[in-house]
Amino acid sequence: MAIDNNLYEKSIKILTDLIGFQTVSGTDNSELINYCEKILNDLGIETFKVFDDEEKRVNLFGTLKAKKTNGKKPIILSGHTDVVPVSKGWSSDPFTATIKNEKLYGRGSCDMKGFIACTLAFAPVFKESNLDRDIHFCYTFDEETACIGAPLLIKELKKRDIKNGICIIGEPTNMKIIDAHKGMNEYTIHFGGLAGHSSKPHMGVNAIEYASRYINKLLELRQELIKRAPKDCIFNPPHSTLSIGGISGGIAHNVIADKCKVEWETRPVNKADGDFVTKEIEKFVSEKLLPDMKKVFPNSYIKKEIIGEVVGFEKLDKSEACEFVSSITGDNSREVVSFGTEAGLFQEVGISTVVCGPGSIEQAHKIDEFIELNELKKCLNFLDGIKNKSIN
């Protein structure tokens, strides 16, 4: 059907507002969540929040109850509220929505505030319909940093016995169905050595040098992962990947660095590859690297900080969520991606899950990120399809 122009304009207005909230991963997202909660609460949709330890970052979950469900599974419309940091070079203010040539520019416009805006704009339509299934609105924090927020929310859902349904993760896929992706494990490794004058390097423990040896071992393991590529792997590249994201340490040219940290990640195609990397790098640390450091300075340390270990999204021969989306879009094709989402977390607790949302992943995380306005229309039409399958 042709979406009502007022509904389309409303989605643009909400997306404009959402972009104005600077919800970079790791920062306070409560103002955006309060904005979303007010829209839902004003419609009589019940909500609850799940906070992080500091009560600054928060997940929101809302439920529009059907008068009678007729045995139909509830629909969970899920999106993350955080965005990646902004680099220099934008043509306009990244946190002020700008429309040009049928595209809406702004950080998070496609990844993935566009989907959230559509769900909020369509909420009154769901409310006014005679639904025979519950509709859940799920908005999480810090997906971009190893999906920190979603596990806290899912834990609460299990407590409330909300563990059945069809979950639609609205990541930017041009409204195509994604039914599998790799896992994602992120780590920060902290090295502590002994400072001293650079003229006597043997008298200190240079944390940067040991961090470099650690990185070299990771690069060796990366080559092993390529060799371990499963036969007929569905992903591109067809093997688990490993990447060094950052290294920092030291204070001056002539001072032995006593501190250093390394940030790295691996995206395993299966759990076995993730376990392999963990086992091999920890063996290298315990049997070689750390003993060498302690020979000079017994208080040397290597500490592993787990940023997140996110399960992959497993491809299933039969997926109720994929079939549900296909019945609306008329597209039976399935695709896989190498980037991560929260899909595997919902799948892990028994909720049939699919990744499908407006916008292109090609625009995500880039300077001058945008979403084509037509993608918002496609998403609103999709939500209308959900409504039509959820009414008596």
C-alpha cells in the first residue's frame, strides 16, 4: 500500500530528533531513551528500563498488548540506540539531520536510528489496530562496542518470561533478509612493566616491546585461522578474521615504557575458532611472555579485559522469523554478512530472529552517513505488513 504522507513525514521528524541525541557508544543515552519512552507511554504502551551499573546507559522495552493473541507469536522490533564516533571531514553537522537529494544525512541515520524512527512513527497505527498478537519495542545501548547492553535486557526478559516470539533486528540491509553472521569477540590487553632510563633498557621491562611480541603472535594466529577455513563456508571472507584495533603506551622517547595496552578483536565463523585463538594466545602469555617479563621485574603483569564476546548468528534450515518477513516482502532470498549484530543473542535464548531493516550498511560508520528517504517508506510499508498479519 502507499504509506500515508503524514506517517512518512512523522518518521522523518522523529529521525531528525533522534540524530540530535549524541549517543556515541559508551556515553549517556538516557535522554534519547526518555524521548522514545514518552512516545510509547503517551500511547498507553507499557515500558520498562534496564540500566548499566552507572545508570547512565539504558535499554528500553515496551509492550503493546493484544486483546486476544489467537496463539500468534509476539513481534519484537529491535534496534540499538548508540552510534560510532564522528571523525573529521563531514560536509554538515553530523548531529543535525540534513536532507539533500532525497537522502537524510546524520550520524546514525542508517545505523540504525532510521529503523527506530519508523517503529516509533508507526506505533500509533499499531495502537489503533485490532491486534491479535503483542508488539514489543526494544531499544538497546552500546551494540557497537561488543553488544554490551542487549545481554542485560535479555536477562531481564528471561526473568519476565518473555522468551518466545519473532525478533526483527532492524540493521541496515536495504530491507533484505540476513539470516547469519559471524561472532564477535573484543579484548583490551593491559601490559605492566618497569620504567627506567632508555640508556639502560636491560634494567627495565618495556611494556610496548612485550605488547609488540603479543601482537606478532596474534598475527601468526590470524594466518592459522585462514588455514582453518571451513569447507564451503558461507561467509566473505570464508574464514575467521582477527584484527588489531589499537595500541598505546609510553610517555617519552627516553623513558622505558612501563604501560601499554592493545585492543584487538576476532570474528569467528564458529565457536571452535574463537576457543582456538583464546587457548593459543593465553598459552603464549603464560608460558613465554609473562615469565620473560617477571625475570626482570616480578610485579610485571598482563591483564585481559573482555570488552564483549558475542555469539554468532547461526543459519538455520528453517526459520520462522525469515519466513514471516518473506511473507510480507515477497522476497525469499537470504544473505549472510560478516559484521555483527544482536541477533545471535536473541537466537541463543530461543527467539526466532532475522536481521532486516532500512538503509545500506555501505553508509554505516562513514563520513556523511545517510539513509535514502525511500528506505524509510519501504520500512513503513513493511511495518504495515506486520500490522496486517497481526489483526483479526
